[in-house]
Amino acid sequence: MNKTVDILKINEELAQKFCKIEESLHSYLTIKDLFEKLIMRIEEEFHIPFVWISILNEGNVIDIIKVLKTSNILKDRLNIIDRKVFLDLVAESTMPRLINDNLKPFYKLLPRNKKYFIKSLAIAPITLNKEIIGSINYGDFSSLRYQPGMDTSLLERLAFNVSDRLSVIMAGGNETRS
């Protein structure tokens, strides 16, 4: 009984942390602000050693890539990736993936300028106007942190809300993009 209560308490604490991050999204007014602050908040709230963004290298997100490349915070946390390679890894789904075995194929998601020593990985695809454009990636030293079969509903909801905020920012015009 005590173990069940502990698990429920941990789950409630996790949900509250996700909720705090989601509530702050509306205050991010630019692409740069959104991703810089999001990554910092995720690392801070969850004590995740490696958080980075993968973005597809294609026309409809070139403006996003240009903005993200100007960020000192994101320069080592950004991976530009080919659509086919990315979609092969995420199975063309917006559902988060948790991996802790056979990580080698997923090294393609890692930023080129920085190597992470990870034993488990969570990939949460993000969209722009309902089209997959990349992912928020979470890596950890422990193979137990992200395991297939774990509930990903909170990761999915955060990725959905980030995607929604990104669509709003992009619709706002050039002054909100940088």
C-alpha cells in the first residue's frame, strides 16, 4: 500500500511540474524565447542532464532554424535533420517514443557539436500547423529513466502545447519570430 501511495505522489509531482511549464508557454513571445526558456525549464524542473531540439531541414521551417541558430543557449542543443531520417526514427507519429535499448540509430538526433552519453532517450515530436517539424529530446545517463511501456501522456501534452504556442508565434508575423 505504501508503494502505491509513493507512486501516486511521484506522479502528482510530475504532473504539477509539467503543468507549471505549460502555463508559462503563453508568456514566450518569440521562437527563440520559447525554445530557450522551455529547455532551461525542463532541465531545471526535472533534473534532466540532456535536453535538445531536432528540427527538420526543409522549407517550411527554415525561418525557425535561422532564429534558433542565433541563440547562444541553443547552439549546442540544436540538431538539423533530414525528414526521411527523422520520420524513420519516430515512425511518422506524434506520439512520444521512449528508448533504452539499441540507441545507436537514434544518435542521428544528437547535436553535431556536442556528444551526449545517454542510456535512455525520450523523443517528443513537435508540429507546426499539425505537420511534424522535429522533436524535443530528453536524454539521461540512466537506462531506467525512459523505458518503453512508461506512460507518455504528459510528454505528449507538453509537446502538443509547445506546438500550439509555436503555431501562434509563427502566425504573429516577423516581429515575434526572432
